Amino acid sequence: MNNGRGEAEVLATFSDGYQYSKTKLEESLRQVMALKLTKSSKDAAAVKREDVDLIVNELGIPRSHAEKALLESGGELEKALRTLVAS
């Protein structure tokens, strides 16, 4: 079937039987990476280093747990502390 366009460059034929266009995969990857960068910069802005340090020092929990609690509470220190103490 010829629709006037050239055939897409095939990256690989996978076990599911489909063939994927390299151009489309690269464009999708660029979009995902752009979303990831946007999200991570928002997450970093929502969590203050001082709040993370306070939680780590007062509760003696790993830094990653403190950051996760703050992210889940929208950056609200009191809410994060209440959640951590209750758990």
C-alpha cells in the first residue's frame, strides 16, 4: 500500500510481531524526557532542604523517606511529620 509517503525506518521487529519506527520512538522518548525534567524540577522546588534535614535529625529516618513524605504531603512539613509519626 503506497500512500505517497516513504516507509518508516524500522528499528526492530519485536517478539510481539510488531515493527517500530525509529523516528516515532525517538520523538516519544524526547517527550517523556521533557515531562520527566519538568516533574523533577517541580518536585525539587516543593521540598525544602531544611525540612528534610529537620525530619532526618528529629526522627532518625533515612533522607529518602523524609523526601518522599514531604513530596506526598505537597511540601507541608507539619503534614509530613504527622504522617511519619502515625506510621
